[in-house]
Amino acid sequence: MLAKLRNAFKQFGVIGLVVLVGLSVPFLIWVATIFCLRQIYKEWRVIRGWLQAKNFTCSLDTDCPPGYVCIDGRCISDTAM
């Protein structure tokens, strides 16, 4: 009798673990998605603020953001040339 009860609890434990994993994986995917989108948004705000500052000083073309070139120590849009 005790062995049957022990086996029933083991099966219930395995089934409970499978249900717990099945329910937590979608939740963890949402958490990871929200974290990634938040990080992308934070980086975008930093880049946007830097681009809107209009104080583009540089010494090389690599100091300028994409779409800009360094002319006389200032980043100038390559479409303005």
C-alpha cells in the first residue's frame, strides 16, 4: 500500500513539474521580450539625444554617426554636401 502511494506521489510530482514548466515558459518568454525591448528603447533614447544635440565635433569620420562625415572638426550630413 505504501509503495503504491509513493508511486502515485512520484507520478503526481512529475505531472506537476511538467505543468509548471509548461506554464512558466511562455511567461519567461514575455519577460525576456519586455527586457529586450526596454533595452533597445533605452539605447535608442541615448542615440537620439546625441543626434539631436547638434554639437557634432570630430577628428575622424568614425567619430560621426552614420550618414555624417567629418569636415573641419564638425560632423556634417553627407546629404548636405
